[in-house]
Amino acid sequence: MKTHAQAVVIGGGVIGCSILYHLTKLGWSDVVLLERDELTSGSTWHAAANIHGLHDSTNISRIQHYTMNLYKDLEAETGQGCGVFQPGSLYLAQTEAREHQLRLQAAKAKFYKMNFHEISRDEAERLHPLVNFDGIRCIMYEPDGGNVDPSGVTNAYAVGARQRGAEIHRFTPVTATVQQPDGSWIVETPKGNIHTQWVVNAAGLWGREVARLAGIELPLQPTEHQYFVTEAIAEIEALDRRLPSVADRDGEYYLRQEGKGLLVGAYERDYRLWAENGTPLDFAHDLFPDDLERIEENMMRAIDRVPAVGMAGIKRVINGPMIWSPDSNVLYGPHPDLRNYFCCNGIIPGFSQSGGMGLMAAQWMIEGESQYDMFAWDVARFGKWADHAFTKARVGDQYAHRFSIHFPNEEREAGRPVRVRPVYERQQELGAVFGLNYGWEHPLWFADAPGAKDTNGFTRQNWFEPVGRECRMLRESAGIIDISNFAKYRVKGAKADIWLNAVFANNMPKEVGRSCLTPLIGVRGGIAGDFTVTRLAEDEFWIIGSGMAERYHQRFWAEVPLPDGVTFESCTEDYCGFNVAGPQSRALLQRLTNASLETEAFPFMRSKTIEIAGVEVVALRVSFTGDLGWELHCQSEDQLRLYDALLEAGKEFGAGPVGSRALMSLRVEKGYGSWSREYSPEYWPQEVGLDRLIKLEKDFLNKDAYLKLKDNAPREQLSLIHVQNVSDADATGGEPIFLPDGTPVGRVTSGTFGYTVNMSLALGYLKGVAPGAEVDVMILGQPHRGVVLAEPPFDPKGERLRH
């Protein structure tokens, strides 16, 4: 066994072998995989191994599409069969909401040139004569859908990796992972130790246990999962072709051909967690006792749809474990608390995603960043707040609602609340309906009375009118927005400005009391973040950024060593904040402070430490609403006192609380981008209008990457579209955009109704489309004519901000 390697992959399931294969494919041959038992042990070997291309997330669709197309190439390359069957997949909609979802996916498929389209009932019956299509509103067909052989795929990855120089050691458990001072690792096994630059945790059911060897906890929880295979069915035996699989997600089961019978699986509401305190180390090719009664309701729905299921005997039942994250997405990427420790844990549709997941992981380790923005998968999206109780509750909810539609703006309640601010109960009294942001409860909107809840759907919901009232109140008078979930950092020391200038692309403020906006540049030259930096004192700076990206950005801070005497601390937990904005915000705040808020004394993009209602705050004259306003940041213990004072003073002006959904509408009216929607490492600064904030006369993090692309013409341009003749639905993000002749030209990143400009608005990226041009935005999967705006409809000259 080698004693040195570029990377050691722990886990010989399909994901570990894919990562190993892709590391070698991208040029690393000095790599090793360690498996405690046999390849495919754990959950790989008994997987149903269905493959499909479309997903609600565009980038995950791209990854799944890559994976589906990889398997036959992998067979040809390695000579190892993958057992690929691609008779196609039928997707059924029983409800209007499911029809909306499928039509939107079909529009995305057209945009990305994926094969997924609507077919008639006659065509569906020809493809699958055993299905009863009564009550089905629409049928989509994916010709490349199907399934693979779990062992065949895993071994094909292994063969391909070995052919390029990788080593694979079975029956070699890892007993310790020890980080070295230079960031490398010693991986200990009974057969010897390996000194490696990278450790990859792809340990499947044992992901938690392997993580603990490195001193970290991953939010993972296994469940039981059952499917069964019928005896041979005469109608199938009589066919000379393979039947397509059936995705009847409203029926909460999946079904495909297996041999000459049918395989039926279910995600039942009466779920069972397993191994809550740790996966047994002696578990390998094991299964649980059958418990078909638990999935009886799902089985009956499958029998109603495919009566042949009920006529056939059951040949075998598989009841095996799966391991989940709290949102059922993989925990993926370098762990923010460790150097060179890559996670790839909690994968559910592994055979649909294995290839793309392996490619993205290899890119990140070798090139420093994956080509797609995969924040939806990033392990950094969870912090220590995602504890055992939260994980159990969320995993149970995810399992039981696996086939439920996850609607735009939907907030699921399982496991909440986890973290609350001092004003939480007061906001409840005010009728707040809460969402979850990096573990924090924050107000989405305010109902007329306590106890209201969101309704969910693709069309406008019960919060549409209340959010409109909040927007109009702020634009006409003032509103008070809780911005405590913004990430807040303090940098102190005589050389603080030197460190900040080495991290950020813009020049840091030289004068005390000044603020600046600055991008953070990613490894490939894109936008890794956008921040407001304020100089509080000669040796002290205050940084505001995206709250949900706090651990993501932790990796970037670590890339630039702090000079001697400089400290960096997160203040997100210790400080809270409010944005008081609107034309009457100055008058409202002036009632509560002796400090002058007039423009001459307190101009736009300036800051001061002042008292508001006796509470010391860091006040920044800036507002994400695009209106006159101040951000007020106070210590957490003062938050309730400050909030009550603001609310009381607001009564005189007809002002009150405003939630984050109104903030979304207000910032889109102004054309402002938001991190993880408009700003991501995939987008170049010149495509989002942030290149003007990059100062090339100095060095900054990843400057070389930016220099390589700075003179490139934008591939696409961030644009604002007025969508016309909209009746009951607005864009929400992800919708493709076409020219009226059907040419694909872009996609929506944020969509909302602009209540104070009376427009349905879509913010997104367009290729080669000038202002004034007409486009079709595929809301609910149907074309809605829009006009590209030359300037934002609200205060295009920015006069209200500066007044």
C-alpha cells in the first residue's frame, strides 16, 4: 500500500469510486481508495438505481444529465458493464400543481437541450400498456430515463480509476485521520498509514463515524427504505422491449421493470429512523426484516395505477438503509472548519448524480472550485445549530414528503425553531410568519393576527396581498425590517486595512465613517460574494455579508493570513440589526436620537456610532430596499428595546414591521442583485455590473483569475424584465427565457411582483438581448411576454437613496 498520495478517498460505494475515477480523469493518478469491507457495501448494493435527468435545480439537472450520458461511455472505456437500461421514464401529473412543475421542467429541458417533453395519452399507452392513465392531467416523457446495475456502475468507476493509476484497497478500515501542521493528513489503517494532501469522506452509512475521526459532526441520519419486486408478469414476458419507468409522485411511489416483473418502491409517511446513535461497524451487505404493512397505502395506489402489480406475487422485498441530510441534498465540499477535508455524504439519488458529483468534487480539489455553483449542496450551508434533534426531525420530514413538490418560497416547519432572536416573541405577537435562514427564524411577512401560516403553490398565495401592503407602507412612509440574519464581522488591528485590501477587490475606506461595496472574487474569477465594509475607527472595520453564506465565506477568509496584531471575529450571534427605510425613515429615527440625520451631517454610504432610544447602534446610511434608509446594528441584548422603540415611534408615521418577502420585491424593483441568486462564482463581474468596484492597482484574492477574464465580453448580462399580462403567477427563479421565435436567451434568477411600480418583474441573465426587446418568460412552463427594461422602474437615478 502507498505511504503517500495526493488524495485518499474513504468509502467504496458508487460515490467514492466516482470521485476516485474523476480525480484520475482530471490528472491525479497518485490517489487511493480505502474501503472497510467490499466495494458497494452499505447502501449502494441494494439501491433501486433509477436514473433521471430533470431536477427543480438547474445545476443539479446539468449534473444528472452528465451522469446519464456518462454510463455508456464508461462501459466503452473500461469494458465493465454498467447494466444500463434506458427505455425512458413517464412522469405523471394528477394535480394542477404537479402539472405546473412538469411543464416548467419541460421548458428548462428545451432551454438546456435535454430530452424531456409532453406526450399524448395514446402515445403513453403505447409505451406502457400496463398503466391506467385515468385522472392524469399531463404526461411527460424522458426517453433517456431508466436504471443501471449498482455493482456494475461502481466497478466500472473502479476499473477506470485503476487504469489511470489509482489504488483501491478493500477490507481496509480507516482507524484515524490526523491533520498535520501544513494542512496535510495522516490516514491510519491496520495495513499502514498514508500521508495525503486531501482526505475525502465518501463513507456513505458511516459518514458520521468517519467525520468524527477528524473531530467534526455531520448532520446525517439513516432511515429504512423498502421496495419490492414482483414475480414475472405475463404481459411483460410477451413484450419484445423493456417498459419505461413510471414516476407517479402524486401517488408517492416509483415503479419500473425488473427482469420480467415490476419493481415498486415507496417513501411512506410512517417512516423509520435507524442507527440514531451511530451506524454499526459490522453492517455490510445486510438488510432489515420486511415490513410491507408500512407501505401498504403506497402499494394500493401503485396497484390502482398499474393493476398488474396486484395480480402478481412478490418475488423479494428489499428493506435497507439510506442516509440523509436535513434537506435531502448531499453534504458536499471542503469542510469549512478543516483544511483539505472534502465531504460527499448523504446522497439519495446516487445513481442519477454519481458522475456529476464525482466531476464537481475532482474539479474543486484539483482546480480550487467547481464549474457550477453548487451552494445548494455545500456542506457549509449547515452550522453547529443543525444538531441531532434538528437533523432527525428534518430527515423524517424529508423522507415522508420525498415526492411532495417543494414549492417556490415554501418553508417547512420540521425541527423548528432552532435559533431565535430576542424579538421573536414580539414578532409572533405582531403576526409574523417565519422562515428559516441559516438556522435563524426571521419574519417573511406579517399577517393581521398571530397564528397565520403560508399556503404554498406555484401561483400567488395567501401572503401576496399582505406583502403588498408592507411594500406600499415602506415606499409611502417607512418600514422596519429585521436584518439580524445578515452576517456581521469585525476586523481590528493596526494592519486591518492591509488584510481587507488583500481579501477584497475594492479599495477599503480610508476615512473613518465611510463605507464601500465590494465583491469577493472566486477561484475562477467569478463573484464569490458581495459585502458592505465600513471603517468604524482607524484600526476597526465592520463587514456585512450574506448570512446563509457565513461558513461558505469562512474558506475565503482562511486563504489570506491575518497580519500580526489583527483579529477577525464573527459578530452575527452577538449583534442584531434593523433596516429602517422609506421617505419618512429620517423623521421617524430623528424622534429617537439627538444625532443629526440630515444629509449634510449623515450622507449616503456613511456610518456613525450613535444612540437610538438610548441604545448604542452602528448606523449605516444604506438600504437594500433602494430607498432612503439606515441599517442599525445593536448588541443582541438591546434588540427588543430598540425594536419596541422603533415600532412605537413608527405609529406616528403609519410605519410598521416589514418582512423579507417585501424586501425581495423592493430590491427587485430597484434591480438589485442578491448573493446565491444573481451573484455566484459562475458569473463574471462584468456580467453583473460589479466590475466597476474592482481596483486593479492593488493585489487581492484571486486577482490573477479575474485578470484572465476581465477583457472578455459578457456571455450574458444581468437584466430586468417587465412581464406583461400576468394574472395569478409571477416568476420565482429558474424559469427559462426565450425570444418570441423560440430561441433560448436566458433564465430568471429572481422574480416577484413589484407592488409599488405595479409590474410583474423578472431579474435574470440574457444573452444578446438589448433593452426594449420582447422576450417570453416561461412562468408555470408557459410563455409570458415580457419587455427588457433599460433602467429599474423604481427611482432609476437613485435620488431617494441620497436625499
